[in-house]
Amino acid sequence: MREHGSAATALEHLPEIARSAGVDNYEVCPEGVVHAEVREARKTGAKLVCFGEDHYPSALQNLNDAPPMLWVTGAREILSKPQIALVGARNASSLGTRMARSLASGLGDAGYVVVSGMARGIDTAAHIAALDTGTIAVLGGGVDVLYPAENTKLAEDIVAKGGARISEQPIGLQPQARHFPARNRIISGMSQAVVVVEAAAKSGSLITARTALDQGRDVMAVPGHPFDARASGCNMLLRDGARLIRSVDDVLEALTPISAPAPELPLDAPEKDRSLAEVAKLHQQILDRLGPSPIGEDQLIRDLGTSSQTVSPVLTDLELSGRISRQPGGLISSVG
């Protein structure tokens, strides 16, 4: 819309932009499908919050890949409050869930809304502890699809207690594995900081942490025993420079006070001025240079003849869409 002046003109150009990225069979979503989704949303009580509107999370608006719209069930007003993400393992230990409850309760008492993904384990513990002070569940499927089913009561309580469930996915969409990395970027993107309580070495929580770093968010982690696989991801984050968290006081000490004015972010960064066609072209250039054998990210940047500031957000886009895979040592390869 910014490039072409109106939504209608932007829609007309989308197939052409898709072709430049190697997608020849792209079709704009039919209007009838849109109206059907809106009707289903009304039945479930979900409301749409669009980019730039009052209730759209302000932190998300600064992202290159911000969701154009979010379906919201519950109190839209809570999206405007200061937020901290609490994430971690699904198969959490009893100590891990106790830590998550303590952190979520303390953050709520300090005036922060707790954001998580409503998964089993750490997410569930964080949401439950923050019910009375405010919590937001970011879902991988449609905002009306309560997954996992065992958290149906929790999902209802979040809304009943003044919190919200949100999703960028269509109403009624059943979540699939590929949806969760995209969901995780919203969890980190709308939060001032991400706190990882427990996480394995290869887990969705580490994807959230890595995305948070790409977005310029603070990453904090609770340490664990070296022999506990559920703590290996947190210990890796700490080794790589994440802030060590022992209690909610450590989190609050690292945060900008709520009453302090938020620093202004530069709005004229050259990467944000790139057109969709230019971004699509860069996507294709990267994919053309990648194969199943991994190469270093620094080598890729040299081959492209551009800056890391330009390439890094595009690599994140491709990783979230499942087209490339990051590997240890800064290596990247194509998928499929």
C-alpha cells in the first residue's frame, strides 16, 4: 500500500511480485473467502486489529515482517500495555514450572503483561500465574482453535480474566509445525524482552530467542544443571551472552522502567525502504546460491555483495517460511 498508493493497486501488483520471487501460480485471495472468514470471526467473537490501528501492538510495528493484521479474542486494550515474553520447554520439570509461575506473577505485579504461546509446560504455567494481572496467548493456528485441547479451559480463562488470544492465521486454521516459527516471531516482536526458563538445545524456544535477537529485543535465560537436557538451550544462551536470571528482580533490573519514555527507533533505515519486488529478488538470489551443502552466512553476504543489515532480515523470513535451515557455526543450507 505504501508503494502503490492503495490496497486495490497493491493487490494488482502482487502476482507480478510473486513471479519475481519464482512463484508462478500465485493468486490473490478471492473476496468471497475474505467475507466467509469475517462471518466466522463474528460467530467466535474475534475482532480484527490492523497494522497502524490504536490497539495494534506498538513494538510489532517496527518489524520488517510485522503481521498486517491480527485476529484478537478478548480485550484488545491489553495489546497496548508493556509486555514481557516467558517461554520454555513443553516437557518442563517441576522446578521449571515453579520458576515460570514465580516470574510471571512477579512481572504481573510490576505492571507487565506476560506473553507466551499457550503450549504445554512453561507456557501454561506462565499464563496461569498471570491470569489476574494480564496475559496474552499467541496461537499458531486460528484464534478460535484451542490447541492443545487440554488448555481449552486456560484459553477461556485468559479471555474471561481480561487477557487476550491473538493470531495472524485465518479463523479456523488448524496449527501445523511450520506455523510455530512464524508465531514465535510475534511473541518476541511484541515484547520488550524474552525470558527463556527451560529449553532443549534444538527447540522452539531457542527459535524465539534467536528471533528476539534479530529484532533487537533483550534475551534472558534461567540457568540449569549441565546434565539436564531441558536446560541445555538456556545454558547455551547464557554462554553466548544472554542475561542470567535467578528471580524476577533480575528481570526487572534489566528492563527500562515502565514510566520511562521508550527510545525512538529510526524510521528511515535503508532496509525498510526496499520495495517488495526488491525483497523478492533478494529472496531468489539467496536461494539460488544455497544448496543442501551448508555454507557460511558471512560467505553468502560476500557473494551477494551487500551488507549483513540487508541480508539478515531476509534470512529470517526464509527460515520462518521453512525454505532455509540454520546450522551450528553460522552455516546455512536450503531446505527441499
